[in-house]
Amino acid sequence: MYEMVAFYLFSVLTIGLFLITVMSKNVLYAMTSLAAGMVLISGFFFILGADFLGVVQLIAYVGAIMALYSFAMMFFDATRDIKEKNTNPALVFLLGGLSAVVLVLMFAAPIHSDAIQALYPMHEGVGNAQDVGIVLFTKYLVPFEVAALMLLVAMIAGIILAGKKMDQSLTEDMSADDEILTQKDEK
Amino acid sequence: METTLAGHAMETLPHVTWLGVLIKAIIILAVISAIAGFGTFIERKVLAFMQRRLGPMHVGPYGLLQLAADGIKLFTKEDIIPQNANKFIFMIAPIITAATAFIALAAVPVFPDFTIPSWIPLLGGTFVPSIAADLNIGILFVLGMMAAGLYGPLLAGMSQANKWGIIGAARTAVQFLSYEVVTGLSILAPIMLVGSLSFVDFNDYQSGGIGSWLIWQQPVAFVLFLIAGFAETNRTPFDLLEHEAEVVSGYATEYSGMRWGMFFIGEYANMITVSIIAAVVFLGGYSVEGIGWLTIILKVAFFFFLMLWVRASWPHIRPDQLMWLCWKVLMPIAVINIVITGIVMMV
């Protein structure tokens, strides 16, 4: 009973928050609802008894969206008043209708509860982290390694992109100051 | 969510009911809020003595009632919301800090478990557990929640139309993104040794007296965790977010009254959480028998005092020094520590 209430609460909140993420033009609202939605998704994992995955979701996305915020901070003035003008009513209609249908389907799904079966039930007496580890290093070893390789490639690319002036210190090196000053003079 | 008491206590302790968890949650809220308030008094006194001053002395005996005076001031002060601020985000930001700090406390052992005596009406006989939600992955949960708490300063800084606030928010992001790595990596080595993420298992692993404390096996991890913990709770020398001399008050510049107080309560609750993690993971935690619970309170009090001590002793560091320390010193040491721990465990 508690799980059902929690599930519907989480699902309504998540869908609503992600709708705000898509619809809002205010960067602060969009980012904050994205972060809150990601945190609430971890609630689903907790309901399912996958505590470890829930916490990983929490930690990973809290950090990831924090990085996104820092870009938002650099590119936008977060407190500027933005008119929330929904230029495309058809899109709003479509998305709103779709989420309504999804909600109805979710509420109606337990009618066919016999059709739902857990394919990979949890092992009794084995912790969550161990379970994830066993599956990750046996069944999904190749995707896991490929993901690791991709992350490595991305990391090296990031270092190369960012590392052009890494041998200079921004605070100790005076040439950086000179550069700023010449740019000011040009203005 | 699992509310079973893990490990050895399973057979002897009574079942945990929702009422017990509720009572526990109320106890944590009430006591930790009070301790957070009292912490400000202790902090002022300790700092004062270290600087050869007396600290608050006028309100009440030995300045003790300063606490009540500050509380009344915070509660009754006008709640100012700046004109150009994003009002909604500005209003919820302090709540995020305070709420996540208390959610984190739900998964750590605070106070011993007890049964309410049966002569008390309604609640008699209810068993109140020591951990409100005894998750199997307690440590990760607490660290994740404390990380989520940094959204408070970030959103507060970004929503107020104030450049100091923006700088504070930017520093929050910088500090969070770098020190989160060190926190995770430093605590990974003890987790590898114990083979569990549960606070109860950590406590059982070190139940053999002082000699079995993890600090002797993992001194490097302990120091790293402590440094990262200072950064995580925004304590000096890493309080770049609200460093008065540089950015006025950083993210808290525009806040007043109760909303500012919520940031404060959140910070002190986080200090207590970090102290509890350090005490349970590295210093043996609590023991169920005898005066066992006094020992963890002493350990937590020691870490709390250590934070004040460090604040009195060290100056702030610059943001670039912080990044240098984190990425070029602490993170490589943490990785090397993990590799060595792994080699020692395998051999």
C-alpha cells in the first residue's frame, strides 16, 4: 500500500518536473526541475528494493547536473525575467496529452498484475552491491568494458580540449593579466 | 525501504514499527536542531578562548542564554526577498540544505536504541531503533544526501540577483565537483576492507577494542576523509562559499531571518553527520554494552571540537589553492591508497 502511494507520488512528480524542464525558458527552473526529477527517480529504485542503484542514481546525477549548472551560470543570467511564452501550443498539447495517457496507463496497469513477472529477482541474503557486481562482471561484462573505454576516450578528449594553456597559471602568470588588459584597451 | 536491524542484533531486539521510526525521526529533528543551536554557542566560546577573549557573556549566566536570544532574533526577523530575485527558487534553497542534512541523519546511528517504558500511555512499549532507516548501503546514502545538500548554496547564490551570490554559487560548484571525488575515493579503501556499506557492519568489524580501529589500517584514508569532510561542510579552511573577506557572505548575502537560520542549521547538522561517519568508519563507532554510547558521543564531540580548532588555527585558502590541493595532491594519494589496499588484500 505504502509502495503504491509512493510510486504514484513519485511518478506524477517526476513527469511534472521533467515537463517543466522541457517547457520552461527560465534556465533556473529548467535545471532545478531536472535535478529534482533525477533525485526523485532514485525513489523508484528504493521502492523496488534496489537501494544500491538508487543511491548511485542519486550521487551520479547530483554531480552531473551540478556540472550542468556551472555551464548555465556561465552562459545565462539566471535571475533575468523571462517571459514564459509557449510559442508552440501544438507541442504543449501533444506532450500534455501524452503524459496524461501515460498517467492513465500507469494507474490502470495493476489490473493486469499477473502479467508482470520479475525476470531477475534479488538473491536472498546477498547485498544489493554484490548483486549488481555479479551481474555487471558476468552477463554485462562487454557493455561495461565498452562504456569504460568510451568514458576514457571522452576524458582524454576533454583533457586535450581544455589543456591548451594548462602550463600557464591564471593567477601567478602575469601575461594572463596583460591579455585581459589589452582586451579592455581594445574596447 | 528495509527497516530490519541487520547483523547480530536481529534475534535479540524487538521488531521496528513505523511508530518507532516516526518517534526516532522526531527525536533526531528536535535534538539535532537544538544541538545545532547550541553548537553556535560552543563555537563562539571555543573561538573566543582560543583568541583570548571571553565570547558572549552578557545574556544569562556565562552567556548561556545568548542561544535563546539568537533564536528569538532569527525567528522574528523579517524575511526579506530581494526584488529581482527568482522568488520561488530563492525561497526553497535554504529548505534544501536543512532537509537534506536531516535526511542524511536518518541513515546514521544517532543515540542508542531503547524501548519506551510501558507506563507511558499510547506510546508505551514502542521500540525506538538507533538508526531511523537502517539501509544496507548507509554510507553511500549519507554521502549522496550530503552532496545533494550543496544544491542549497548553489540555488541560493544563483537565484538572488547579486554578484556575490553568483560567485558563491560558482565556488559551490567548484568545491563540490572536486571534493566529492576525494570523499568517495578516500572512503572506498575502508569499504574494501570491511566488504560492506552498512554502518552496522563497520561497527562490528571494529568491535575488538582500540587495536581493531580502522584508523590504524587506513591512516591515509582517515586524513583524506577528514580534509574532504571539512570541504563538504564548508568549514574553514575551505569556506570559500561564504568567505566574508572576499565575497561578503557568498550565497547567503541576501538571506535574513529564518531562511538564513536554515542554512546554519543545515551546516551544523552536516558537521555532526561528518563527525558520526568519521567516528563509526575510522574510530570504532559505538558498542552496545555498558557505556558504549558515551564513547561515540565523545568521539563525535572531539571531531566537532576539531573543526572549531582548525577554524581558529588556519586561515582560508584561495580557490585555486583548493583545486590544486584536491586534484594534484589529495586525489592521486587517494587512488594510490586504494591500489595499495587492493594489493595488500589480494596478496
